[in-house]
Amino acid sequence: MDEKTIKETLQKGERVTLECKRAKAEVPKSVWATYSAFANTIGGLILLGVDENLQEKDVSKRFQIIGVDEPNKIITDFWNTLNSDKVNENILVDSDVEVVNVDGAQIVCIHVPQADWMAKPIYLNGNVYKGTYRRNNEGDYHCTEAQVKAMIRDSNADGNDSILIEYYGMDDIDPDSLRQYRTEFRLENNTHVWNRVDDKTFLRNLGGYTEDRQTGREGLTLAGLMMFGKGLAIRDRFANFRMDYLDMSHLVGDERYHDRLTYDGLWENNLYQFFRIVSPKIQFDLPKPFKLEKGWKRKDDTPQREAVREAFTNAIIHCDLMMDAGILRIEKHDDRLCFRNPGLLKLPVETIYKGGNSKARNPKIQNMLRMIGFGENVGSGFPKIIAAWKETNWGEPQLLNKLDVDEVELVLPVPSTKATSDTAPANAPVNAPVNAPANAPANASVKLSKTQIAIVKAIINNNHVTYDDLKTILGVDRSTITRNIAVLKEKGVIRRVGEDKNGYWEVLLDIKIVD
């Protein structure tokens, strides 16, 4: 660091990553709280020998370079204390502490990096609950017990979701959720040996069920309960955690939202059902060309849709499921999608943008989703999102580490659908000129109603979509869904493959939807 850089830094004022302290002849005692706070937050710079006038409203005039009298002594004392039992761990190297001449005065610069997730919390005086600090715009503050426990949980290299949840077993699993997942698993992994085992063994193989060999105790893991558990069982054990989806697009008048998925008793509120129900909703308005390839297999994705699913997956696998009052919240707006999960980033933001490193809080859940085709486990997920959005003119994704509420938010700008949705024709055409199946006439063309188009879009998004899902997505009654499904079958647009419970929908025409 040089004189010019320091002056430019001071022009911006004290903030989350900058602390200035008057220090003429000794290391200020308050340095250690700042060291802990910077290490436990996102790192920062401590400048010794800079005085701050808090009464000065002009930030550019607030700081005065006074220097230190004996920089070598101060540095020696700093290192001696840092390597004592004052702090639990020294995370600095020699180059992190330096002397810089500014306006003829000597100041000591201490660069404190963000501590590695396995090293947190960094605390003082041998007391993790009283000596742990974090940083906000107001300075250093004592962490709450809940915040300390969250850091301790995050330091576990095996993640948080493999722990045994005592007294919870297979009776607490929602059979429909597990059945639906196993159907998806079978479709994605047709020859996998796990397809032939019973539900308990299947869950054990996935990491959803475990046994403590020392005590003989067995039961569901956190991953198993949260992914496939009955809603009542989840609420009994984790009463402070919830999932929430809000569609705040296309609002009229005083509407706060027009679609919401929350704990209302209408669905089994586990993570699998939340992901399954919400995924089609947040992709519904995104552009989606598709065609049939090699028989029944659809080629119907875009990098943007893949990125949205990746964002949703990331919100789940990085979610702190044991945080007090934690909310996994997905919001759909006219111009953006927002993914919020409780728990701060385990890795520095720049590392996440770069990719190549993944430290999921919930690696078992990560694997469960990966086994049915969702999510990356090699640290490429966020770069994939960035790359997909670079292909568009939709704006730049924002990854926000919200320290004040212990939450991460990812904002994905999307093209506004309000105008097109409000003015869409009632009978927009669906054309099928290319790659139609053998029994379909060449250059076939059908006209579908707005409701029928919406049903086709929903099936394209999720070929396991149910009648109840369609009711929720379209906001109509079941008889309307049933009637329009029959029309679509009659026109040869869709068909049902397999039985009602374990089957799936197939789009028969290579169609292009023209809105």
C-alpha cells in the first residue's frame, strides 16, 4: 500500500472494511475487537496513526494523519500479542503489516483478511461466546450466541445436513414426496442399482437416513427430514424455519402478491416439494424454444433457464437450516427474480465469482438434487449463472451478503413481462413445422387458447406437473384444467405416458409458442 492509495481510501470514509485509530506509542486495546470483527466478516484495513473527528460532517475532512512515534515497537508489540492467547488464531502473514509514509508521518497498516470458513469464529480472551465480534457500518459489535453457533456449524467440513435427528424415522417421511423423487431418480439414472432397493435403504444410500455405530441409534438425517419429511414433522423439529414463495409480478391496484406458497396446509412443506412446485413458476415467463430430439426426448432448455434452476438449487444447498427464524424465500417480480437464504456466504464473494470452489452447507441435499439433474458440485454454478446472463441484455446478477440480517440474496434481472402478459392475444398460435413425430402431418398447425398455451408451457417446464400444480400455476379450478387437458390430448399436442401417479407428460409436437 502506498501514500496515494491510503489518501484515496480515507476520502471515502470509515466503513465496513476500514478502521482508523489514534496510536502514538502503543497498540490500542480496541484493535483486537476490530481484528476479530474483520476476520469474521469480509476482512478489512486497520490504520494506526490516523485520528478521526466524528463531529466533521465532510467525510473528506474527517481524518487527520498524525502518525505513530515508534512504528517498529508498535509492530513488534502487535505481533507478540497476536501470537499470544489474546486471540484464538493468528491468520496474518508478515506482508499483512507494513509502515507507510503519508505527508511526512509514519502510519501502520494492518491488512486483516476474511478468515477461512473452517477457522471461524476468530475470538478474544479464550471465550468464544463473549469474545467473538463482527463488523457493520457502525463498527465492531459482539456476536450473539446464535451468530457464534452459526459460525461453529459452518466450520464443520462435512456440512450440517448429515447429523442424526433423534426420534425421527421412516414414519416421518412423506411417501408421496419420496415416491415422486424416486420416479425422477429412475428417469435420470435408469440402470442405477439403487432403483431396486427399499425406501429405507434408498434413503440411507442418499444420506437421508443414518445409524450411529457407537450407540446403535438410527433415524433420519437433517437432509432426509428436510427434503422428504412430512410438513408436521418438520415444523415440530424446526419450528423457526420456513419456506416462502411470492409472485409479485403483474400486480393490480393494491395487490401485494397474486400467488404465494407458504405454510398453509395445502402441501407437504419439505424442500423437495418446495423446489418441485416453485421451479415451474419462476421459469414460466422466461423465453423457451424447444424441439424433439431422438424420439421422445425434448431439447427445451436455454442457458438462462438452467441458470435460474442453478440459482434456486444454490439457495437450498447453502441454506442454514438450523438458523433461528430462517426463511428460504423466493420472489418473482416483473423485472427480477430474487433468491434469499438464511446464512452468510462461507466463501469470499470474489472466490464465488471466480468459481472452482464449492462449500455447500448441505452437501447431502446437494447430492440429492444433483442425482436428479440439478446443481453443480464443483464450484461452477455461479459462473454458469454469470455466463448465461452475459448472453442477454437483462442486466448483471447481484450477489448480496446481507450482514445485517444474516442472509444471502441473489437478484437476477429479467425482461419485464407485464406489458406482453397484459396484452397477449386470447388465441395465440402454436406452430409445429419442424421435427414433428411420424404420425403428425407435415407443417402441422394448431390454435390453442391462452389457458392451453399456459398448460403446455407448464408441462415443458416440468413433465411431472400434476393437476393440482396446474391449478396453482394458472389460478383456475380443476374442471378447467381437466377440460383443457382433454382438448390438448384430442388435438395431439400432449399425451400421458405411464400411470397417473408414476407417469409423466409428453409434448408430441415440435412447437414454437408465439406470444
